[in-house]
Amino acid sequence: MNQGRCLAVMYHYVRDREPDRGIRGLDKATIERQIVQLCEVLTPIDWPTFHAWRAGRGSMPDDAVMLTFDDGLSDHFDVVAPILNDRGISGLFFAPTDAIGGDRLLHAHRVHLLLSKLGADELTDAVTEHLRDELAGTFPLTAGEAREAERIFHYEDRRLAHLKHLLANVLPIPARDDLLVDLFATRVGNEREYARRWYMNWDQLTELQSNGHTIGGHGHRHEPLGRLPVPEQVRDLVQCGTILAQQLGDRPRPFSYPFGGCSDDIARRCAFAGFANGFTTRRSWIGITDDAHRLGRVDTIDVDAFVEKELQCIPS
């Protein structure tokens, strides 16, 4: 059996319009350019090929690439799928099951839309005021929390990195949700209306699957699993897998950890929940000996530089 290796590339917003202020995304022309360039120097594969290789039932070239899309966004059905279908490429789409066909936004997307509406400074001021008035809390972060924020959100300026870390990883989840729901209702609009157009529905995911794409799990509530007590971690993972099986059929599926974090224990619980692979946000190639539930991926914002450094052959 040959060794081989694969590069998994991670996308989120891909929009057929100018990205909203505060929302990082690629427009249609940019993702088409990147896919063309990647496929000129790497060999695109689908997840069943990847899964068979990992299980010892197939081979893998040394230059494989797999395209992955997180969050179940309607962008992926409207913009991404036609691009992939036209080129005969099968993608891997990770769906947070609570959001699909629902009427609530994931907390990360509430933040993005609030940023789009208010901007970073006004949203930071609004969060600070809420913490002072409602929770008697403090902001900015402690020195240790600030360092962690700048590590995780390295692509943001310092103040915005601190705000995102506070909302994703520091505030207690119920308090964070109360804050964001209130701010969204008063500063943006009707959350249900946004949610219905923000995410794919089950008919669209079924169509993607019937066209040869793979639908994987991305948690049920899209919470950082490390923040949840162990019983809630297991419940979230199992619920995600169960809903996917009920809606799309019982078959092996991969998982993408919300926010990318994964300990050894969380990886074991992902396997227990029945997912064949688990993908993190660790920037690396995937080899045949890598832990099946702690696999690396490279974000679209880093992939050109990563591949150029590794292969010295991405066209400019």
C-alpha cells in the first residue's frame, strides 16, 4: 500500500456578492480562481476515496486535495456546488444539524451579522455595556485570555480578536446567548428571517449528496466541544450523527470540530458517536498514520502560501 498524503482545504463564506462588512468571505471569482490553481498542482479527490485509503482499501497520490465547507451555509448550495459540479469535483460539506432548516442563527453568525451591522468598535462598546449592566462583568480580557485570543484569531486585529474570543470561549454560554439574542433583535432584525436564508435546508443537502458530494457533521449546536461538560459533548455528537442518519441515510460520515479544537478525549467521543474521521484546524497535510479523528486542514486564507511553500509551484 502506498503512503500518499492529502491536503484538506477549509472554506466558510463563499458569496455571489460583495462580502458584508465584518464578514470574511470569498466572492465567486476568487474561489473559482483558487480551485483552478489548486487543481493545476494537486489532484482533487472525494471523501469516499479518502475514507477508503484511510481504511487500507485504496491508494492515494502524494498530491491529493480535498475541498471542505463548514457551517451548512446557503452560499455553499447557491455558489459552491455549481462550481464544483461543472468541474466534476466532489466537495465535503459539514452541517451543524440544529441550524439546518431551523429558525435560529448559530452564535458565531449572530456575531458576524452584528459586526456587519455595527462594526467592531460599536459592537465592542455594546458588549462592554451589557456586561457591566447585566453581569457586572469586565472587558477587556485577562492577560492570559488576551494571548489566547490573539493566537486563535490571528487573522483579526487585536481588539476584534479579543471580542471574538470573549464571545466564543470565555463568557458562560447562557449569558452569551442572552446577550447576542438581545443585541441581534435590537440592532439587526428578525433572527428567524435571517436563519431561513442563511443556511441550507434538508432538501438542498439531499440534492448535494445525490450529486456525489459528502455531508458530514459539524456538531448539533456548533459549540466549542471543549466548553461543554462531558455528557453534553457526547449528547451533541450523538445527536448530530443521529439526525444526519435520519435525514440523509445511515452511512459512514466525517466530522468537523466546531472552532477546530479537539482533545484526545473529544476525539474518542467523536469516534464513539460513529463518525469515521474528525477534522481540526491544525495546518498540515494528512498522512496515512495520522489519528483518524484529529486530522489537519488548511484555511482558504492560508492555502496559497502553504502550498507554495510546500511545493513551490502555485502560480501567481
